[in-house]
Amino acid sequence: MLARAQPSVSSGLPPALAAALEGLLGRRFTTSAADREHHGRGESYHAGLAPDAVCYAGTTEEVAAIVRLCAVHRTPIVPFGAGTSLEGHVTAVRGGVCIDLSRMNAVLSVRPEDLDATVQAGVTRQQLNSDLRDLGLFFPIDPGGESTIGGMAATRASGTNAVRYGTMRENVVSLTAVTAEGEIIRTTRRARKSSAGYDLTRLLVGSEGTLAIITEVTVRLYGIPEAISAAVCSFPAVSNAVDLVVAVIQSGIPVARVELLDNTTVRAVNLYSKLALNEAPTLFFEFHGSQAGVCEQAETVEALAADFGALGFIAAADADSRNRLWKARHDTHYAVQALRPNAKLWSTDVCVPISALAPCIAQTQADIADASFPISMVGHVGDGNFHLGLLIDPSDPRELAEAAAINDRLVRRALELDGTCTGEHGIGSGKIKFMRLEHGPAVEMMRKVKQALDPLGILNPGKVLPED
Amino acid sequence: MLARAQPSVSSGLPPALAAALEGLLGRRFTTSAADREHHGRGESYHAGLAPDAVCYAGTTEEVAAIVRLCAVHRTPIVPFGAGTSLEGHVTAVRGGVCIDLSRMNAVLSVRPEDLDATVQAGVTRQQLNSDLRDLGLFFPIDPGGESTIGGMAATRASGTNAVRYGTMRENVVSLTAVTAEGEIIRTTRRARKSSAGYDLTRLLVGSEGTLAIITEVTVRLYGIPEAISAAVCSFPAVSNAVDLVVAVIQSGIPVARVELLDNTTVRAVNLYSKLALNEAPTLFFEFHGSQAGVCEQAETVEALAADFGALGFIAAADADSRNRLWKARHDTHYAVQALRPNAKLWSTDVCVPISALAPCIAQTQADIADASFPISMVGHVGDGNFHLGLLIDPSDPRELAEAAAINDRLVRRALELDGTCTGEHGIGSGKIKFMRLEHGPAVEMMRKVKQALDPLGILNPGKVLPED
């Protein structure tokens, strides 16, 4: 009782821990309500839960020191990047300490000859790409928002370029991370490939801060293509668009991006971005290569598109019209949001084998038609991944329940088609309930790994794995 | 004492286990000396150690049953595919049961629309590619030898196509595996990407049978390119060749293969394959794409090659000259072997960041020049990976010691350059001594994973991880 009654730096943390953290970090340790509230939630519909304190870490060594202190007190630790999470990853479900890594935002080294760069976890992809531009290089992974590269690694993020360049799984070379004991490790060397032992890099990519805390990331870079061109093309039905994409990928055309927008999304984009696209299921393409190469790719896709009932194929070869198109694609979040200004966007995230994409979407369209709120759809169709945007009033329990039921049916449909409940957003706390359905007894293997690497259960508890 | 004295089916196995395995498998359980000897070694210089018995498994369920029986008796289990291992992976260092998976050789399904296939672990890459040819598809990973796809997954293998298509790390979609408890799991679904939990697929790829036994593999497939062309080009020095490759990759030319052969290897190839290549450091290129695309790639590389002092650039656009060239590359093993017919080839396998490749090779050339036996060099230079072929008499302790010293210096050199001791062959028992040097405290994380997933230590003991 004494500890509670005492005026302590943090109401929830053991006073000795709070004092030690303050000793370590000074004013970069805080229990202010505003800081705690800001760090208790991502960008999604999930209710937030604030941590007891926030630590703004400056170095890997500081992260290690914080972890060692928290381990002594068995206090939960939640790593935090930019707070762009969509599945409640940063919710402090058991309180504890949030480690904010956003001040660890140095690009440590860029090696053009090796096509890689090492950055601190808090560097955003925009910041890295801005640093790289003059070198003629870029980092292709582009989830929405100003995500940090550490956060992107932790959730195995991807985006519109994955069909050509892969996801964080393929583009992280090596990680520096802090273990649950506060030890600093490097997961592997910087060679492009290695067969030396267990793939700790890939084990930590997608582990959402539950196995270790990622503090530095070495990523692969790519030369900015000599030429880029884009095209847009609409179809009588979603199935035609999907069938074209399957044909394009099978014929080995190295399309850099291919994005599907449904009628609702096209309408939203037309309104928001002042475009005049045909209000029909639409594909946005982007081609990377040499001048001749991108022309050839666009011509081949245009010829194929005619076979799949395309209603028109508009090339956007010049940078202005291409940028306008892709800016519109990147603004779909805001465009869709504008359809119901006070709503919150619940973004679903199933991913299925590409052969199952058309049936999965077709079966989902009845749900879209019957919903009591607007629902948009965009798809990274080259990967079999698509998002419904459910525009709900999160304060209305009926809408929340209706959205949850739509998501639940969608996930079960995807799993029946050998797909996954999340292509790129992660499990967080929001999708734990699907883990057993998706993975069966493999969940026990995951649990053993978690238990082995975090026996005290202090690393982002209540995330990824079901607890019973 | 009683058990030892009794005539038992296996001299080394507990009689109850031997009886149970024989009951399960009938004549597919054997303790014959020939079978045991055949299964106790791979293709390398490593001394063999025979298992106490060999089980020819027919199904995943049988593998699970074998593991459950062995777990009861705490008997070691060594998985075996084609026996093409180069680092003592299949050596039964503690006896026990070898599970031969080569009879599990069914291609279970090929899905052209998803560009993937599911095969049993014992299917070889040649068998799969032969099945795929009529569909216009191929599986690109091509280590030397008739390796099984299960073995290739277990060692995270690659080969000459990795620069374009990646390694087994990038090309395994999903695995079916048997855990140390004899439970059957599937590591993930068949979607191209997923953020649903820990990446068990990548955890098992490269784990060399020490965390689970891989019984089925779903791999990515690719369309056979519309056009393929090849070229060969020699240089005054290895460094010119390497610098060209760096420039080619940086300019984003999607070269499918680029292989370096040193003077000794070119000489061997000329003799063995009746070619008349210039006896100088030489690059073999292969280009995949459309007709126009491969022409453009070859022309761009030819223009670049001139800047790097190429002594000639010979295109081999027609299938005959291309196949002759690549057949010669694939036969380098035999060609080099023929330089010293009774020798055994010790193949080193370091991989470094590509910027470190030229210095790493340059520093290695003194060792090559000073050696008392012939040494050849071939490199998957686009990946920074190269192999020395040390032609030694393995019965001569001085030659073995000299080879070990050369390999040791080479590995330390690669590690100093932020590289790895093995780019594609694996650790097995042969490179355990370098694990701490390469991974530092990350070895403890690997050890915790091993302990969690195989607490009895029965899965391929004595491999991958140091024991002290």
C-alpha cells in the first residue's frame, strides 16, 4: 500500500524501476499523460491502452539498459516507432514501459556498391529514400503512412512494390536487436546469402517486438530504374482484372506495381484527387526498366488486357501523369475516408494464392453490398492481397460488431482458400483469435520459441500468440 | 549387459526400438552394413560415421511415427536425402537412426496459376524440372549434384541462378515438417506473403534437420523465359571481372547468372569440355527475358565490359553454343577433378558483400599460389560467393592440414570483411568451429531455439551449433 500511496514518478511502475529509468534517461523518461496516451495506440479502430511510462531511447545500448532494468522488475516493454500500426501492436495491454525508438533516426551507412544501407530503427522510409535519391538508389517497401523501418521490419510490412521487389522478409539483410535479457545481437553478416545457422533475421522480421527489440536494420537497396512508366485500365468486373494480373505474372513480365481499385474506391479517388477515371474495377500498373524495356512491358500488358475485356488502356508514360495517378493511389486512404468524414477506417488484410483471389473477392462482394456503411476495396493483386476499407463509427457498437463479423467471414474465407488473415499488417492484438485457425499445431512451435527467447514474458505481451 | 549380448537386429539401437521400427517399416528398416555405410557420409572430404540403422520412409506420417519411437528411446535421428552434402550434415556422429527420404519422391501438385508446386522432400530438382517443362515453368535453384529439394531447403542451398531468382530462403513458400515430438506441422499457408506470426518457414530453411524434419516443400516456380542468351568474356585480372559485375548489378540489369572462373578452372574446362577459352579470369553470363530484352541486356553488358578491360565478349545467343557453355560450367567439378584424378575436392564456400569480393579474392590468391596441390576457383560473383576447389589426397594428413589452414584463413578473411563462412553449403559438422566467430552472442539465441524445439537433442545432434 505504501508504494501506491507515495507520490511516485509513475503510478504504475515499481518506484525503483521508475527512478532507475529516470536516472538513465533524464527527461527522456516520462509519465506525462499526453505522452502515455499518444503511445498507447496506433492508427486503427482498436481501443488504446496507455503504457505506464515512455522511454525515448537514443542508442541500442540504452535500449539494452532499459530492457535489463525492466527484466529485473518483470515489467512489460512495448517498442514504438511511428505509431502507424493497424492491429493494436503498440497497445500496452499490461501496462509497462513503452520504448519510443523514433529518435533513433540516423541513417548509419549507405553502401552503393553493395546496394545496402544500415539505419537505426526509427528512420522512416521517406527519410531513407530522401537520403538515397542523389545516389540514384531507392528502398522499395512502401506501406501507407510515415512508418519507421524498424516498425516495418517488426510487422513484416510490404506495400505496392512487393510484386516486384518483395516484402520486408526479402529486403532485410541483417538486424541489430536487443534480447529479452538485454543482450545486443546481430542476426547475421552483410553477405547477400548465407547458410550459416538459423535464420534469426527472418525469425525477428514479423515478430512484432515479442522476441527481441529491433534497433538497427540493414536493408537492400535498388538502383532507381532508368525508365518508369504507368498505365491505367478498367474492366467490366473484378474477375477480368484479376485474370489479367494472373496472366501478366505468369508470362514473366516484371511488373513493378499492379493495384486494383473497386468502383467505390475509383469514385472516391475521382472526387478527392479530381480525376475522371471510369467508375469500374480498375488496375493501376507501373513498369520499371530501360526505356525500351518499359515500352515493351506496357505494350505486352496492353495486348493481354484486350484479351481480358479491358475497357481501355491509358498509358501514362510522362512523369507528370504517372505521378498524378500514383499520388491518387497513395491518397486512397484519405479519398475513401472523405466518403464518410467522421468515420474510422477499419482495414482488413487477407492474402490468398492468386488463383483464389477472384473467388475470394467475388464471395466478399455480397458482404460489401449488404453492409450498412460504405466499404471500399484496394488490392495488391500481384500478391493476392487486398484490403477492404470499412468506414465505421467506432463509438457505435452495432457498426463495430457488423465490421467484426464481415472481417471474421473474410478471414475464414481466405483461410479456406489456403490464404492468411494478414498479408502485411501483422497480428498485433487484433488478429490473435485467428492464429490457431490459420496455423494449427504450428502455433505450439511458435509458443516454444517465444517461451525460449522471452521466458519472463516481458516483450510486448498479449501480441501475436494466443495465451490459452 | 543382457541387451548387448543378445542377438539384436541392430547392434547399436535399443532392441525394443529396432523391433518397433521393423514392425512399422518391415524391410524398409535395415541395419545392413552397406546401407549404413552409404548413409553415413555426403560427397565431401569429411570422414563418414554410419548410423546404427536406416529407415526408408514413405510418408510424412511414417516419419512422425519414427520420430515418436526414437524420442521414447532418446535415439538420434539423421535425415538423409540424396547424400550430396558437403559439410558432414549426414554423418551420424552419435549413431542412431538415419531417415532416408529419397523414396518420398512424389510431385504432389503443380499449380501453374499460382506459380508454385508442392513436392515430397525426396524429389530432386532435376525431377521437378522435368515434370514442369511441358507447362513452360521451371524451378531455378540449382546446386551441383542431384540434390533433393528437402535437402536443399534444409541447407538453404542456392546455385548459379541466385543472383536473379534468390536462394531456397526466397523460394520456399511453405513446409510440412515433423517436430521433435513427432507432431506434423505446416509452417504457413500458400499465400505469397503473410504477416501472421513467426516465420517458421525461414526458421526451418537452413536448420539442417536440427529443429524438425522437412517432409514436404512448397516452392515458387517461374515461367521459362521467352528468350535466353549467354555470353562469355575474359579479363586481365579477377578484379576487373568483379568490378564489372558490381557495375552490372548496380545498373539494375536483371542478369540471370554471372559466374567467375579463374585461370586454373578455365584450363580445366578447356581440357575436359574441349573448349578453347582464353586462359584468363572469365565471366559466364546468362540473360533471361523477352527477345528484345535479352539483346538489350547483352549489349549493355558488352558496352560496360569494355570499360572494365574485357579481353573480348563472345555472345552465345543460339541454344547450342549457350548449352555447350553452361554444360561446361556445370561440369567444372569434374573438369577440376580431372586435374588430379585420385584427389578429393574440398570445396570452400565463403560469401562476402560484393564490394569486398575483389579484395577477398586478391588476398586469397597468395594461398592459391603457395599451395602444394592444385586449387581452382569458381564464383557466383553476383552474390559475392566463391568456391575454392582444393584437390587433396584425404589420406595424407599433411594435405588435409594444409587444406584446413587455407580454409581457416579464408573464412577469417571473409568474416573480417563482414561475410559468412558458408554462402550455400551449410554448417553441418564441418563449420561449427566458425559459428561463434561469425555470430557472436547470437549463437546463444540459436541455442535457445534449438533447446526449445528439441529438448532431448535427438534431431541431427552435433550439427550447426557448438556444444560448449
